[in-house]
Amino acid sequence: MILSLITGLELSKPTSFRLPGFSVIGHRGIGMNVLQSSDRRARGVKENSILSFNSAAKYPIDFIEFDVQVTKDDCPVIFHDDFIYSEENGIVNESRVTDLSLSEFLLYGPQKETEKIGKTLMRKSKEGKVLKWDVDLDDSLCTLQEAFEQVEQTLGFNIELKFDDQTVYEREFLVHILRSVLQVVSNYAKDRPVIFSSFQPDAAKLVRELQSTYPVFFLTDAGNEIHNDERRNSLEEAIQVCLEGGLQGIVSEVKGVFRNPAAISKIKESNLSLLTYGKLNNVGEAVYMQYVMGIDGVIVDFVEEIIESTTRMMIRPPPSSSPLPSPSKDDDVAITRPEFSQKEISFLLKLLSQLIQH
């Protein structure tokens, strides 16, 4: 029995979970980095760092999302890409993150000890170029334990469990990796809200099997890319994964939801929560449309801008004849979902579907 393999983990007490209204979630902290972007916001703060997480915590958000992998000596670290790059004497070196020890991993980039100089940290772009990882505000690489210890305690963690898309994993290996992550969560999470998520369907189901304290969401790009594992190719398949594994929700690429809006009601009928991610979530109007549609939350890169634009769009002052007392000068006006007819919503969804297909 798997539980015997994680002796010592105190994660068996079921905890009720509900997303706090419509949630704006910071992607990799205050936002992901795009190295050659002309938008300075995409190169502002080093993603997946303590600095990025605490920068996001300055805004009224409930969660940040970040990526966790496990080093070869069983330490959960926070890093997105499967491979890490550096350059020495004009030669670019590539290492798989999970093939490094913790001490080797932490040698990349800025060092915590100011007198030390780390390896030049580089990154491969989508075009295949290996570029120096330049940002305005840099920070050292970090572990999951450090995030729990050093990030604002009220900020929830959406922990994405990272696995290589091209690798087929044995169950025993997944148990070993997940045990390393769960041990850190057990030791350091305290009262912090935590959500687990993964694109790897077996890992998502297994982390739910190993513990019942924290909700688990299945990540899917909902058909925007086609994978050998058919469970990853549609929202309908994602629903099935969740129902089979007793998972609590889905995190979908937003275009997949806009292309298949009928899936939203199926997800809700299955008693699942729905979050989205993707570039469209950096557009205030697209985020507001999801709020109207009843989606539970969005993962965004431009935290400050999306918080401002969605708050502005969602505020609905009470009419002058309202029997409700006026809000005090210290309170924001109550946020309520606008009431649209089903015909109006259908029209807006068809319009969005047309727009994102071009």
C-alpha cells in the first residue's frame, strides 16, 4: 500500500477547500520572464524566485503559481525548464535539472553569499537560441522549503509538479519524487493554503492518492498541442482524469476554454473548480469575460495591471434607490457578478471563439 511508503507524513486529515471567490494568481510569482521581449514587464523580476513571490504578495491576490522539480539528492527546487544552461570559455553547457544535486543547482545565477560568483545562468528560447538570462531585478535560485519559510505567510501556493513531457515514468519513481515534495509541505506549510497541479496525469492522481489534505488540479492545454497521452488532449479527457482520480479541479489553457465553452457547465456539474492560464489572461477584457462565465480564477503574468483592470470592471456601485447602506469611505464597493442572459453569454462566447481562431 502506497501510504506505507510515506511513513511520517502527516497529511491525512481532509481539509475543506474553496477558492476565495474569483482568484487572480501570479504566474511564477509576479510573472514569467521572456528574455527578448520588448515589454519590460516580462524581464522585470526573476521568475520563480523569492523576490518575485514577495513582489506578487504586495498585491491583493490569494495565490502564486510556481514550478517544482526534485534534484537527484531528493530536494524539491523551484525552476520551470527541464534543462538549465550556462556558458564557460565560450562553450554552452546543458544539464537536466533533475540530474543535478542541490549544491550543483544552486551554483547557477546570483549567489546568496555576496562574495561568491555563480555560473552564468542562460536559457533556451522557443526559437532554440541560448541567451543570457537578463532581468532588471535578479535573485538566486531557491528551494521549496525556502519559499515556505521566506514568502509572505498569507499567500497561497499553487505548486505545479513538473515532469518531462517526453518521459514515461514508472509508478515507483513518481511515488519517490512526490514523497520528497510532500515531506517538505508537511514540515513547512503550516496554515498556508496549498494547491497541487500537474500536466502529468498519473502524478496528479497519485499525489491525490498519497494525501487528502490539499486539493489537486489537473493541468491541460486542452487541445492546443497534441500529446501521445490522449488524456492530455481535451477538456473532456481532463474531466475524466479528475473524476477517476478524485481530483478537485482543472487548470486549462484559456484558449481551450473559449473554444469549448460548453465544457464549463460539464466541469461545474462534475463539482470541479476551473482555473485558466495563457497569454490571453494578460488582457483585462478576456479575464473579465471569464469572471462572467463563472470560471474560478486566472493565472496571470501582469499581476498589477490585471488586478487594477478587473477590479475596475467588476465594481458595480449600488443604485441610489438601494436599501443597502452605502459603503464607508474605507471600503471598496461590493463586487458582484453582472447578470447576463444566456443569449448574451452565448453571443459573447461565439465572438470570442471567432477571435481566437484568427
